[in-house]
Amino acid sequence: MADKNETILAIRDLKVDFTTPDGTVNAVKGIDLDVRAGETLAVVGESGSGKSQTMMGIMGLLARNGAVTGSASYRGRELIGLPPAELNKVRGAKVTMIFQEPMTSLDPLYPIGRQIAEPIVHHRGGTYKDARKRVLELLELVGIPEPGRRIDSYPHELSGGQRQRVMIAMALANDPDILIADEPTTALDVTIQAQILKLLRSLQERFGMAIVLITHDLGIVRHFAERVAVMRRGQVVEQGTTADIFERPTSDYTKMLLAAEPHGRKAAPADTAPIILEGRDVVVDYRIGGGLFSGGKAMFRAVDRVTVRLREGQTIGIVGESGSGKSTLGRALLRLIPGAGYYRFGTTDISGYDRARMRPLRKAMQLVFQDPYGSLSPRQTVGEVITEGLLVHEPDLGRAERDRRAIAALKEVGLDPDARNRYPHEFSGGQRQRIAIARAMILKPKVVILDEPTSALDRSVQGQVIDLLRTLQQSHSLSYIFISHDLSVVRAMSDYVVVMKDGRIVEEGETDLIFEAPADAYTKALIGAAFHI
Amino acid sequence: MIAFVLRRLASAVPTLFIVVTISFFLMRFAPGGPFNLERPLPPATMENLVRTYQLDQPLWRQYVTYITNAVTGDFGPSYIYKDNTVAELIGKGLPYSMELGFYALLLALIGGVTMGTVAALRQNSALDFSIMSLATVGTTVPNFVVGPVLTLIFAIALSWLPAGGWGDGSLRFLILPMIALALPQLAVFARLTRGSMIEALHADHIRTARAYGLPSRVVVVTHAMRGAMLPVVSYLAPCAAALLTGSAVVETIFTIPGVGRYFVLGAINRDYTLVMGTVILIAIFVIVFNLLVDILYGLLDPRVRHD
């Protein structure tokens, strides 16, 4: 076993700068960090903290406009400033890396077996044929079923979790000393996340390599890392053992990060509260494939006989992994996509309503999306974005009145009213999500469907958005349907939880009941994966 | 795969039919006719001609006759080259056009892809700017300027190459028209390649390849270039169809006996059958090359494989 006191990678005064048209950006401002043999070091920070760029700098993977200075010494060998040909002897062999995006980190045009074999062939010599045996071993090792068949599969034929396993196989191929894992589970579903982390841990126990885990997710850090370095704005603000960091944090920033874990509970409305939105036996089918000449079309049932009743003042959390049908259900409940079943808004039966008849009701039923970047038109000012709905629903309002309403809505979501004359790209992710919320709130809705509204945000920003949503709910007696794969957020937001899998409800009930005493095996796995990794 | 090809060929039939129908009627609705010459023909001669070529029949009957004949491979006589059928004219000229077009295509493809790749790898360098300026020149300066200038320099001033004609068909005769024909397409290929190479080099999987210590030659050629070729391959179909069916301008300047002139001459003289023949020829080329490109696409990209 490796000697855990031996430093194998010593980073000293490392700086990463990017030259941009607006001047030089100092992404990493001179950090010192040690990686010891066989340990798991977590580098934690929010987006823009420089945690990824530190590792990219060492590995020679910075964007063209980036430059790295300082020192990173791997077992006495300086890596910074090495010519590419020399660096190529270290990277991919002794120091390897896996990335956040398992979907795009593999070349879509080559079979996975060949891609795993590439570093073997290049670092050890031999032919692809020779490497095949080793590749099969590696696939077996990372738990790819039927390696003999899968070795010739293309990346698009594998799931996200399997692709990350393939990346891990690649990383292990040359018996590395250090494996850098850059947000390795961020893009994956929680149950898959847990499997990947378990795999990494068991491989580490077996082969003894050090793991540098770059992540924003404190939950993962707590259960996985031995030491933690917290980064903020290009600097290491605190480092120490995991226990120390979590129990006795010294820097204010670390304390803030720890406190930003969503907390609090929401009380359920009275049983007598009237039902504001109902979908009974909702079924949504998608047509897949089929063309003019190819004939046969297939149907895919995204939502299969699901019943949801939302009471006034209630928040129903809909949880499930990607492909579970939770977003589709949300859209079907708002009658944005066609679906079979019985639908009711307040006391009105809206089952047979077409688009035109739904329009007057839309004002009261709003939707906030996950992606605060994609859901705001880049060519409209924030003022135009948030008042657009008023033009449709309250066309009689004068310009001055619309402006007054825009100011009020922006104030309500905690933004400066001057924001209405600026464009969305001038705002951060959290601010954009506030703009998206203001756009919904300006119409004074009764029901808001929140589709992963916090998933693209940093934890500390997430907390603020959650607080905002709670305040709005109380002051306007709103009813929410909160769709998310993030169980800790759902737990803090909802008073009732629906767990979906493969288009069906597997379990539902009051939030505390679901989280404390889940009955269904899938719910148990989901909650186990999220909270006790 | 075979099923895919058969299905595509079957779907080509209605496409061709629609192309033929639209061109037939467009041609007939254009004012004038094949025998409206500057010096009018005596009425009796005119009447004779019209009857011989069945132009006195109702339009729908002419259309039905044309279609039924065309299906059997009879595209009728040409109205201006009176001793030849359209099939003979095209059959005679096509080999010249195709040979010239093939060389031009090779030049455009190899030259353009090489230049585009070099430009992408040296993005925003002096070399990149020079290559892209050259490409702009290639796109903006028309054939009828490039052709005579080339002749002036290489045939007349330097006397290195013949000024025109097919001669014995040796490469010497082909070089100048080939360059004139290829240049605009070369510029397009260079531009396309540069753009998609730059994008490909920024892909996440390129970062993976670099992170695993692969030599940059392997990163560029094996991983970036194959993906970057997809948009280039898409453009290959219309480009090949255009080059192989000849260019009126280049063939006229260099007096090449190809089919490129027929489309323009036919249209000007209202030589209905000749225009229709050329239209069908181009349509078939476009359809066939689109099919070939789709097959090639499937070979390059496993995600769109046709099974």
C-alpha cells in the first residue's frame, strides 16, 4: 500500500491567467497544494473558483488563451513548462483524468474499446490487437456488462453512467499514480452517482492511486474524501482533513458553504384547502421514429396513468431520475403538451381545452425552467422579457403601468429595478433565474410549475433562490409543483413528494414520511444514494 | 444498407418526376419558342416545323408524350442542333465534362481541406489570414475573370500551357480549365473545413485525447479531422454534381466540347428538349451524389449508420 505521507504532487505558487479582450483574468492566483500517495483529496469550490483550471493548467489542457506559471512537481519532476512531447509521457500514464461530461468526453466516431486502447498503445507500445485483452480486463474491472460485446460499442450506445465507467477504464489503463476526477458525477443521476463513487473507491483500495476529486458537491466530499481544500476566487481559503473542515471550519466562506446546504421544512396546507390543479390518469405518449418511407412508427409512453392533486398553498415535489417522465408530467398538467386523462383547474374541467381556450388561463399557470441561460431571449431587455406576458394577458395596460409592474416584480425577486434596461447576458446564473421567476410572478399566477429551477446554480445561490421561492409562496399563497432530481432541495421545499420512475408513480406521501420511512425499494435506493453516499 | 439504398432510389423516382414536370411547364410558359428567330420564318415553313415537332398539340398531350418517351430513354431531338437527338448530344459531351469536373473536384477537395485544416490549426495567425483572404478571392472573383487571366499569364505570356481546346486530352490541356473550375469550390471547402476544424478542436473529446498524452498528430488527424469532415462531406454532393455536369462559362472560355454549354444555349434558344435533357441529367447527378454522400456519412459517423 502507498505511504500516505509521501507527497507525490507538490503544487507551489501556481497561477493560471487568461488573456481576454477585456484584459487578463487571474483564474488561479498562486496556490500551494500537496497530493499525497494513495489519498483522496477533494478540491471544493463554486463555479469560477479556479478548481478545474488548476488541474487543467498542470495537465497542459488550458484553452489557447490560458497560461500557467509556478511549479507542479510530480515525484520530483517539474511539469510546468515541459514541452508537449515530454508532458505526454506523464499525462495519460501516471497522471490521468476523468471529466464531468461523460456524454462528450469520448470521441463519438470510434468504438469505446479502441479509445481505451489508445493510451495503452501510445504509452506502452504494441498493437491495438495486443491491447484488446487488457481492454477487456479493464471493462470487466469497471463493471461494464458483457465486455466482449460492449468493447465494440460506440459511445452513443451506452448510458451516461456506462460512459463514465469507460472513462474510468481509460484512466486506469496504465496503472496511474494520480487520478484527477473533475466533477465526475455532476452530470449523472443520483443512483448512478453513488455507483460511480463506489467504483472509484473500490478501485482505489485495490490499486492504491491517489484521487483528486474536483467538485462543488459537499455531500460527496463528506463521504468520499480524506482531505479537503476549499477554493474561492483562485485561492485556497482553507485546507485540512475532511472531519476538520466539516466540524471545525475556520474560514467564513467554508462556513457559508456548509450552511448553504438546503434546510428547513414546509408545513402542509390544511386538508380542507381546495384543489387548485388536478390531473387524473394522465397519459402522455411520444411518437418516436417513423418517416415517409421508413414506415413503422413506435410509441413511447412517457407518463403512464399518473394522478396528481395540488391543493392551494401546497408544494408537491416530483422527484425522479432523467427519463422518469417528471418534466413531461409537469407540462401535461399545464396542458402544454397533449395528454390523455382528466384535467381540472380550480373548479373548471379543462380536459378538452385546446390552445385557444387555455390561453386566458395561462396567466394563472406559470412555468419556470431549469436553464436560466437558454430560457431568456438574448435579444430582449430584461424589462421586455418580464413584461411580455402582460402584453398578451393584460393588453389594456399602458406603458407606464407595465413599467410600474416590472419594477415591482424585479424588487420582489430581489433585483435592482434598473435591471430592466439591461440584457440577460449581463447577469449571473442566479440573477437570471430571478428574472425568470419575475417573468412568472408579474402575471400574479396561482400555480407555478418549477422545473429544476435550482439545478444549474451553485449551492450558495441555490439557497437564495429557494428562500425567494418560499417567501413568494407565502406572500401570494402560491401553489407549486417542484420538479427536481435534487432530493435535498425537494426535501426543503415540498410538503408532499411524488417519486416517479419510468413514467409511473412508485411512491407518494408527505415529505417527512417519504424521506424518513420510504416504503418502495426504488425510493430507498434514491434516498440512500443522495444522503448516505 | 441495401434496403436503405433501394428505398432511397425508389424515393428518387417521384423527385425526378416533380423536377421534370416543373421544368417542362416553366419552359413552356416562358415567352418565345424554338423557331422565333430574329428574321421570322415564312409562315409555311413555320407551320411545317411546328407540326413536325408536334408543337401544335395541346400542352398536356405534349407533356404526356414527353414523359412516356423519356421513360424509354428517348429525350427527343434537339431543336437547334437539328441532326442530333438530345441523348446523342449529352452522350458525346458528358465524358469531357466529367473528366474535367473530376479533376477539378479532386483539386478543390484536397486543396481546400488542406488549406482549411492548416488555417484552423494556426487560428488567427498570419498564415490563417492569408489563406482565408485567398479563399475570399476565390469566392468573389468570377470564372469569367479567372479563366482569361490564367490564359493570359500561362498560355500567352509564359507559353507554358495551351490556351484552350481539348487537344489529345492530355493533362496539359486540362490544367487551366481545371483551376478555373475548381477555384470557387476550393474556397468553399477551405472555409467549411476551417470552421468545422476549429469547432472540432474545441470538443471535449479532444481535451480527453490530449489529457491521455496522445501525440498531437493523432489528436488532429484521428480525432479532430474525422468529425470535422462531416460538414465537408455534406457539401460534396451539390459540389460534385455541379462540377461533373460541366460549366457553361469555363467550357466556353477554354473551348471544351462538354455539356455545360447546352443548358445555357438551350435556355436562350428555347430548345425545350435540350433544356429538359440537361435538367434531368443534373437532377440525376444530384440524387446519386446525395445518396453516395449519405452512405459515406454513415461510414464516417456511427450515429447515423443506416441499417
